[in-house]
Amino acid sequence: MKSTFKSLFAKVCTLLLTFSILLQSCAETPDKFFGVAILNSNMISDFGTPRLTKELNDNTIEYPDIPSSKKNGNEATDIIKNKILYLEKVLKDLNALSANSDDREEIKKQAIALYEFVLPVYKNEYTAYAQLCDTKAPQEQKDKIANSIEQKYNAEFEKRLNSLVALGKEFATENNLNVNWD
């Protein structure tokens, strides 16, 4: 009986060890991990800047002498809705990443925190700004929201993004990823 138990125990331990090795080998390649955790941040690099608010506003401009410039009245809102959908997808992808090392765990943690920081701003302030753009609200009203976003969030966003990018540079170097940072 003891011999059977020892044999069964040895087989279970071997199976668990094999399963553990298999799980570790299923981790994403460094290239894929880098793409999800670091490169996706390019999509939000204009967060809290006049560049994004200008893009939203410019997409609502109509020119009387150019019929093709006629707008539907939801262009800016659609841009923000699409960004929100993208951010939610990236967050889902980030949460699904396997972080089988300390450096991956820290990158994943910081990337998730960055997206969780900006997502509510897109859902609230940027959506309100986009709606003002689509309804051709006075520029002063739009400027008030744009300035508020920049003052409230830009410094913290830059700090978080720079920290993530610094980790990304180390990760790229350690894993021999060919990345152009310019």
C-alpha cells in the first residue's frame, strides 16, 4: 500500500512539474509582450495635450464652399468612443498577459495602471469635450474643459508614461528587440 502511494505521489509530482514547465513556456514572446504592454501606449500619447483637443475640434469643421466637408454631427464623439473601445481592449489584453518574471510583472502593473488612469477621463471629460465640438459650442466652453484636462491630468500621465517607457526600454534591450525610440 505504501509503495503504491509513493508511486502515485511521484507521478502526481512529475505531472505537476511538467504542467508548471508547460505554463512557463506558454508565456508570450518578448516581442508580443512588448507590443501589448508598451507599444499600445502610442495610442494615448496625445492624452492631456492640445494636440488631441485640436484633432477632435478639427474633425468637426465644415467649409461652406466644399460640400464634401459636410459633417454628420458626431465625428468628435465617434473618435472618443473608438479610443475608449481600444483602451478597453488593451486593458483586457494586458490583464491576459502572463507575467512570468519580475520585470514583466512590473511592466504589466504599470501599463494597467496607466490605462485605468486615462480611461475615466476619456469616458467623462473627453466625451464632454467631443460633444461640445460636435454641437459647435463656443470655443471658450471647449477651452475650459481642455485646460482642465491638461491641468488635472497631464503631469501625472507624463510621469506614468515615462516610467512605463523606461521599463520598456530596459525590456527591449534585455530581449534584443529592435525598437526605434525616436
